[in-house]
Amino acid sequence: MRLLALPVTLIVIAVLVYLLVTLARGGKPAPRREAAGSPRWETDTVMENGWTLIVVRKVAPGPNGPVELTRQTVRAIRDDDPDWDERYREGMLEARNRVSTLEIESG
């Protein structure tokens, strides 16, 4: 019986330490807690009426998926523009830079 007492004691201590660490973190890992309620900025592309719109939007998690809070159009490109590829790459670069700036300002 004494042979089993030491392993059982060590297991109980390990479980208690784990529970204390979990409670100290608030019950959830930090990244999930932040992602669960905080809005974030993201880039998006919208195609409508012969135009490609490059936008940045602020979204927050909702009960039925992400909810768009606000949207900014970075660039509008006609679908038949001969330089569409180049303008799209430039627009996406500008949108990513704007997302970085907005995240820094809102943080």
C-alpha cells in the first residue's frame, strides 16, 4: 500500500497545480479569449456591377458568424481594366498596410 501512496500523491499534486494555473489564466487560453470578443480588421475583395472593390472591414464574432461593423473602400477597379492585375496587387498592398495601421491605432 505504501508503494502506491507516493505515485497517487504526485498525481494529486500535479492535478492541483494544473487547476491553479488554469484558474490563474481565467479558464481559457489568452488567444481564444481575445478572439472570442474583440473585433478585428481584415482585407476583403467584393465584386459587383463590373467593379472589383478592395476593402478593409472591421468584423466582430457574432452568434451566427462574423458581423461587419464598418467598411472602408481602398480601391475600385473596373473589371475590364487592362492593368487589373497590377492595380489589384497595389490595392491589396495598400489595404494590408491600412489594416496594420488601424490595428495599431485601435490597440
